[in-house]
Amino acid sequence: MLNLRINSHRTHEDYVAVQHNTGVLPISGQHFVGIVSVCVISIICALPVGNLIPLSIEAIPALASLNKGVSSNNEENYLKGSDEETAANLQITADAGSRENYDDADLPSNLFSSQAVNDAVIAARRSGNNLADAFNDEDTDDTDDLAGDMSDEMPAVPEQLRQRFYAGSTSVGADTSDSDESVNESDSAPVTAGASGVSMPTQAKPLPALNGPDKTLELLADGSIPQVSGLDATRPPVLNAYAAPRPTGRWYKQTVHSGDTISAIFNYLNLPDGTLADITKAASKADLYLKPGTQIHFLIDSKNNVLELVKPLRSNDEQVRFTRMSPSAPFSVVHEDLNAHVDDNKAIKLFADAEKMPNAIEAAKDRKAAQEEALKQKQAEELLAKQNARTRPRLVVSDIRRGENFNAAAKRAGLTAQNVAQIRSVLNGRVNVRRLNAGDGFRVLFNGIGTRSAITALEFNTSRNGRVRLYRNPDNGTFYEEDGYRPVTGSFRRFPVSGNLEVSSPFNPRRYHPLRHRISPHNGVDFRMPIGTPVYAPADGVVTYAGYMRGGGYTVVIKHMGAYSTVYMHLSRYNVSKGDTVHMGQVFAKSGNTGGSTGSHLHYEIRINDRPVDPLKVDLPSGSPALASQRRERFKSTVQVLKSELYKDSLAVRVDRDANKAKN
């Protein structure tokens, strides 16, 4: 199998060493592992995030923050749409309730009782979320400040360092370390490369001419190719292996590993790129095929030039040898029996490892120095991160320097990768941080000292977008401009999805179940929709159940203000757990086809005091203007405090809390 890879640094072809197909599988082992990995990842992605896959183990914090940005846009679009527009586009299929019948779960009454809310609040407190207390008392609207609980800290992904290429020897037998040592130190006695052994034969062994009926081709003394009539001038001639003179130098051996390429080997051994280009010009495609486990032999002169390269061919009993008499001469090619370049196969054990080439030793020193420098830089970054974790001030003030991007400026200012991801999400649609210019400045205010604190306000002063200020509302954790918060809390939207809706099974307490052959009430409405359609919270509430139910599949139950509760079944995934609070318009789940379902859809219920009602006909709370005004005024008060702190430069001074403790 020949894999062709084009190296951007060269114009020649590069050949990759791959394992042969063993015949056990119709595909290679690498492909099989890749297919299995894709299947496992696909299954994991289909699981409900936040339940079987907790958010605390997200591998890529930036991806989680990106999802938040998408959810924020979806929330805005959902809140902009009106129930009247959705109802106008609502369709009930002619075969609703007959063609598609679903087996929903029978929900226990305790999920809708006040005790369920108390249990959810207890679960929320254990997880550090006290906002659920707001729903424990249906007559109060006070909510706790989540400033200390909204930290977006997520575990950092450890840097994966892997050696791209490594050399080794597969020779077996007696310990040859002493022999290698003697070879390396014997500078006064270089090895001569003969046609059939380590030493040059005293007389050439003439063979029948290879390029004509009575022509035998030999290299001239200077290493050039003589002019012989009847040869194809477009390709280098094939030499008579025994008639041609041989260069002198020292032999080295290099084992081929799976995934190695000719260019990777030359780069690792610090051999000249021009040498590889000359070899490639003289070679055919089959000549440069690499097989893992075989050895490549190099003949190196006293000035570290490659004069010969020998490698096995596909047949395993033949080899190709590239030869030149001097560094300025072109390479010529000969196909010969395996190990024909040595008198005795045992002589190969005396070849030094290619890592002991002078050029390779220098390259190894450079790599070691680079690794040590990278390690020092990593240690310095870790030390800075630990220092920032303790002493980063509440206010970070910085700007974009010439040649910097926002990521580099943020890192220099002490912001973590999670902070950067959150800022990108918050600024989505307002400021493109990738297009910030030198001189653009930013301020980021936190609710405490150290990297575990949460962002409460930020300002970006840019030449392209002007000045943008955003403040976090402690009621829902969302960032708004100073006059951008228009609360609709207290109202109840009729539909938990947006866009055109199609009812495949309406509310019917006397529905006849065609599979059970008995009356089986349908306590909700089924909306037909593709898998993965966002599901929104129609009102503020607290999650009293989030899990898997037989029949209902992945199910979420939310308790709202007053006696109202909502149920969502057959979800493909959800990102909430018991005790979490949700606000109107929040995307907390995606529709699916789990449980006893015969098609992708969303089963939606509204219950009043645990009594199912028709979601399409029930009267819903229209909201309290006084309550909305109260929350708006509370946000204005929060903005005034955050604005004063955002420009209080004394908060930007780093404070060493450990030193202060020592003084006290």
C-alpha cells in the first residue's frame, strides 16, 4: 500500500511507512480504530449533557462557551417572537393521534408537589446554586445573587506532547555496545563500501551488460556518469553493481517505524534537504516505499555527506542502493540482492545507530535545548497561573499591543482560557475580538480576587465598534447593556419551541391506544419536529426532575411560579439537573426520539396543581407589570454599582492575600 504525502517544504514526493494488512480485517488496524473511535464519540455526543455526561468534565471549555453564545442568540430570537405568530402558523395534522401514537411515561404526583421543589432546592444548595430558593416561596420574588456561583471555571485540557519521530535498532544477538563504541572511535580507519561487503574487492566482478548487449556501465573516477550510446537520457542509468567503483565512509543504520516518512527521517537525522531531493530525482515510486521494521543504511563521508543510501524493496529479498562518488555528483540507482553491499550480514551489526551521526547528535542537542526551553516556559506559565489564582485583582485593565491578538493580550493581562471563551460568547454579535486593532483597550471586572472569581462587567473600547459596556444581571446570569434589560418575568409563553409548529398528537384524555387496546390518556401535545430542535423554558422555574423514564425517554419537569408545572419528554439531550433554575427563553434541552416513540417529536405538558390541561387552550399568566418594573429597577441599581467599580483603578492593583495574612 503506497501512501503519498506532499511536504510543503519540498517539491518532491514523500512516502509514508505503513503496516501491511494482516488479512484478519478487510481494513487496516488504524482505520478500524478510527471507525470505532468515531462511533464511540457519536454515542457520547448523543447522550444528555449534564446527566450521564456532567458539565464539570467538559474537555474543551471554549466549546462550552461557544454553545452558550449560540443559546444566547436562540434565546433572543425566541423572546422576539410572539405566541400569536406561532399560533397563526400552528397546524394540526389530519391524521393526528392515529398515524403517530407514542407511549409516554406516567408521572408520579410527587414530582409536582411542594416537596419536590424543596428537594430540588436542597439539591441546588448542595451544588452551590442558591437561586432555586426563589421558587421555594411562591409569593416572593427575591432571588439570591449568583455572583459568587457563576464561575465558568472548567478543567484545563492538559497539553499533549508526542515525539513525532524516534529512531531505534531492531538488531538482535550479542551485545554490540562495545563494538559500536569501537566503531565510533576508530576515526583513523574509515570503512570502505564495497560492492559485496564492507571492504572494496580487489578486482571487479564483471557481469553481463545491464544497458546494452555489450555495454557495461561504470562510474568515472570523479563520480560522474559516462556517456554511453543507446541509453535513455531522461532517467539515470542502472549501474552494474560489481563493475562500478564505490565511495568510502562510515555506515549507519536507522530502523523504520510505522508512520515514518523519508523526509521525517532526514529531518530527524539533520541530513541536508538537497540530498533527499537528489535521491528523489533518481528514484522511482517503488524505490522509496518504506516498510516498518526494516532498516535504512547510510554511508556518510568525513564531512557528513550522504554518499550511499540502501533500503529494502517490497519483495524483502531485494534492495535499492543510491550511490554517488562525491557530494556534487548525482545519485545513481542499482537494484540488487538484500545486503549485497556487505560481505557478511554480521557486518551490519557493526553499523552505528544513525542517531550517532555528527549531524544527528547536533540535532538532538537542539531538540533537547528546545524541550528544556519549552519546559521552562511551561513552568513559568504554571507559576504565573498559580500566582494569578491567588492574587489576580478584581479589575483587569489592558490593551492590544502591536503584533498581538486578543488571546495573547488577555493571557498577558491574567485572564484564563475560560475567561476568554466567556468574553467571546458575551461579545458575540457586538464585537469581533478577532478584528481588534493595536491600541484597542478592555476592562474586565470580577466579583472577587483570583482566577476562581466570576466576570460581572466588561468594557471594550475599539476603533471599529466604539465603546461597548456589558453588565451581568444576577437574576439570570445574562449580560446586558445598561438599558438593554427588559424583563418579562412573571409571564408564561404558550409554546416551548419557536417557528412553524405541527401537532401530530393533540391533548386527549380519552385517547384510545392502538397498541395497548385500551383508553390511554394523552396528557400533553406532541409537536412533530426534527431531532435536535432547541427547547426553551416558557417561564422562569426550577427543575424538579431531569432523567430517563421508561416510555417517556429523557424527561425534564420544571416547576414554575404558582401552581404551574411543565413536562418535556422524548428529548435527545438536556443540560440541566435537579435543582437548577431556568429563566424564560433559556435553551435547556433538544428534542429527540427517545423512549416509547415512533418518530422525532416533543411531548409537552402543562399541569396546574398536578392536573394536566390542554397546552393549546389553557389560560396562562400574562405577567405582572409591577414585578417586571421591580426587576428592571433592581438591575439599574446593580449597573450603578458595577459601573463605579469598572472605573475604580485602585481595584486593578494586585493584592497578595498571603502576604497580607502574614502581616496581620
